[in-house]
Amino acid sequence: MIFNKVKSKDILPTEKKFDIKRCGYEFDLGKDDILKIIAHSLAKHEFRATIAEVRANCFYYLDGRATERAVKFIREVQKQQVN
């Protein structure tokens, strides 16, 4: 994956375990050669383990239970805020 490097006060920091940007290369329009980054990303598979880790921490799996997991997560967060 290749991500466009963006800086904005509107972008909230992401918890490391959910941070998709750990799964690929960052591209800076004013600095980087996109063709070199694409070639490098096609030749290497250095993010395979990180992609699996981030994916395992996300709600969405192809089992039809994403909503159930999301509700469970929200209820757990609510319990933590009460305690």
C-alpha cells in the first residue's frame, strides 16, 4: 500500500494497533518519486506481518459478524468510562 503524506489538524492520531499507515509506504508529493515507491512496493513484502496484525485488530472480517463485534467493543468502552 502507498499512502499520500498528509498533515492536518483535522486528522486525529490513530491507536498503533489500528494504524493502517504502518502497512505501507508514505508518499510525499513534493519529495518522492512515486514510480520508485511503486516498484519497491511490488518487489518487497516487508509489511505482510504488520498488515496481518492491523487486520486482526479491526472489526471487519468476512464472517458477517462485524456489527456484533462493533457493538461489543462500544459496550466495553462504555464500561471502562463508567469504572
